[in-house]
Amino acid sequence: MMTLKEEGFFKTQRGTGDIVGGLASKGFTHKSNQVAAAGESLFKRGMLQRTKDGNGPFKYFWDRD
């Protein structure tokens, strides 16, 4: 996920499915629950930001540079 971040993937808000697809394009196979767990960890460490719209799932992004 950090490679995607470095490439600007998270300049727009991305859901878990988007991230799974982004990782797949790099040759990595992960399930959505694995991506959600990694996103939570990166958020807690201040390496990704996240937002939630109502009761929907989290969207991850990075607008700091």
C-alpha cells in the first residue's frame, strides 16, 4: 500500500475495493479484509488518512506532502 501511496494513488479517496484492485495491478493478491486491516494500521500510525460518509465504509486518502 505504501508503494501505491508513493505513486499518488491516494490523492483521491479510495475504498477497500479500489485498493485491492490497485494492489492487483502491481501483482499482489489480497482480500478486502486484509486491506482493511492494513489501512487501519497505516491510519493509526499516521501514514494514511481516512474518512467515512455516513454508515458507508472508510475511504483512505493522503493529501499531505
